[in-house]
Amino acid sequence: MANLEDIESPAADNGPPPEPPPRPGSMGPVGRAGLNLLLMLGGNLCAAVAVNGILVPQGFLSGGFTGLALLLYYLPPNLPVSLWYLVLNVPIFVLGWRMVGRRFFWWSLVGMGMLSLALQVVKVPVILMDPVAGALLAGILIGGGGGLVLRSQGSAGGLDILSVILMQRFSVRLGTTLLAFNVLVLGLGALLFPLTKIMYTLAMIFVAAQVTNLVFNGLSQRKAVTIISPHWAELAQAIVADSRAGATLVPAKGAFSGQDEPMIYTVVNLRELGRLKALVNSLDPDAFVVVSDTLEVSGQRIGRATPW
């Protein structure tokens, strides 16, 4: 049986490994800036249509700072949602100036300005008599818009900035901040509005979260794959030759056989997963393969680094 030392490394005798080739379709700073603007514009327009065309006519709330702005809008003196959203963001950006990355800060400032303007200008009526349909459509629009904005190098401000600040300062997880803030907004809403409106809002937030994940991750969502096979040497070499993500051999020993049998660990996206499984099946149909979800992947060869 092969040993770990028997696996040839293409860079073993030639110094450090070569830099990976640039990704297809990579763009320069100007192209990236243009793409950021397009993503933010499209995402914030979707959010504005949902707020002004569905949430306000139906009397629904929302999550995050948009939900808080809506809550304040429904109260006298009924100032515009766009104004409340802008005012609520001012102290957050003041705090964020020294606590988040400059690129993320400036792009988030652009995103917040776009959303505030869109909330003021975009008044597209969406005629829906059924509140359930309204909640579903609003969730799709807000989730899709949020996913597009997150694919840029910034955000729409508000709770995104606050979440990063709390994570940097107090190590509070992003999801914890989002959940706590939304519970607070909906709790206040439950004191002022009928419970049915709050339940529709909850349904809308759930749909929005699912659509955001779908748009943001898409086919680029990463999967961690662990492979156990007596043919690990051939599999490892084939994976390294076929995938630019590479693979790692993890020393392991079979509990029953007592033999050393390294595990293969690799990370691929959804588009590459089917090809990887076909490759493994062609070399060892009896290989034990475990596919796991990943929360976040970053690095030189694969993944999306956090923008803040």
C-alpha cells in the first residue's frame, strides 16, 4: 500500500508552489466597481419596490433597520421611510468609521445612499389582495435584492454595519445580532399592530432569508468533501490534477483493519461537486464519501473573503 511519502508533490524540488492561475472572467478595479454599482442598484430597487409597493400598503413590517424605519413611519408624524432609514444609519456609520474596513465602509455608504434614494423615489404599486401572496412576493424581492447587494463589496448599511461592529468589538456572531434585532423590532411591532400582521412579517422574513442565501451563494456555495478509500493515493493525484481547489491528506487509521489509510479532504463548489463524485466513482465505486456544508470559505485558491 502507498504511504504518504510516496505521493509526489509537483513543487517538492522546485521551491514554493506556483501561484494559481487567475480565475476566468476576472476583472480589474474599474470593472469590479461597475459590477458593484450594478449589483447595488438592482438589489436596492428590488427592496424599494417591496417596501413601497407591498409592505406599506399591506401594513407589514420588515427585518433590520428597514423594519425599524417602517415601524417609525407608521407612527405620528408619519415621516417618510427613506428619511427614517437615513437618520437611523447616521450613528451606525459614525461608529463604523473606525471599526470596519475602509472599502466595506465606503461601498456600504454608497449602498445605504442608494436604498434611501430608492425608497423615496420608487413608488411602484403592486396590486395584491391576498396578504399571504404579498408576504411571499415581498420576501422574494427583499431576499433577492439583499443577495445582490451582498454579492458586491459592500452592503446597504444599517444592521449589516452594526453586526460587523459587534462582531469586531464583542465577538458577537452575525446571526445572533440579526436575530436579536429582528426579535426586538417584531416585539415592538406586536405591541402596536395586530398579531396577524406580525405573523405575515415573520413569513416574509423567512422567505427573504432563504432567497438571500440562494442568490448570494448560488452555484458558488462551497461543499467540504471527505473521502476514505484504500485507493487514496490514486484518488488524491487524480483530484489534484482535475481540480484547481487541490486536496489535503489527513492521516487516519481504520478502526477495524488497523491499517493506515489517509483521508482525502477537499473543498469544491456545487458546479464541481458532481464531477468530483464521478471521478471518485470511476476510480473506486466503494469509496466512503462525506459531503458537508460550509459556513464560510476563504483563501488563495477558493472561497470569498469577508469584505469587512
